[in-house]
Amino acid sequence: MPIGQQESGATAGAKFVTSTVGNTVGGVTNTLGGVVGALGRGVGETLEGATGSAGRPIAKGLTDVTNGIEKGSNDVAGGVKRAGEWKS
């Protein structure tokens, strides 16, 4: 940081805490979203494999929903991490 633009102790401390919390919450959110997405893809694939073309619409719908949840959680996690780093 350039001279004259250094942060006060309180600001530096607040940034450290929010960064740590943001990275932790963001990481957990990413993990949970990934688990939901993978689970949905696996169940959808299993359902389609077991039922053939009859179960394909349900399997594809389940996969689409859980992929959407995964993407949404990734977006939320990214926002939380940026907020924790005091970035916009």
C-alpha cells in the first residue's frame, strides 16, 4: 500500500475478520452447491439409466434444477468472498 494510504488498526482488523469469515462462508457455500449439483446429476443419471426414455424428462429436470442450485451457490459464494475482501 502506498505511503499515506495505510489503514488504521481498526480498519485493518475489520478487513482481516471479514475476509476470514467471507472466505470460510464462501468456501462452505461452494462445497454445498457442488455436492447438490453432483448429487442431482448422479441421481438423474441413475434414474434415466433405470427407466430409460420413460424417466428421461424427470431425470433431465432434476439435473437442471440441481445444476441451477450449484450455479446459484457459486455466485453467492463469489459475492460473499468479494464482500469479505471489501471488493465490489
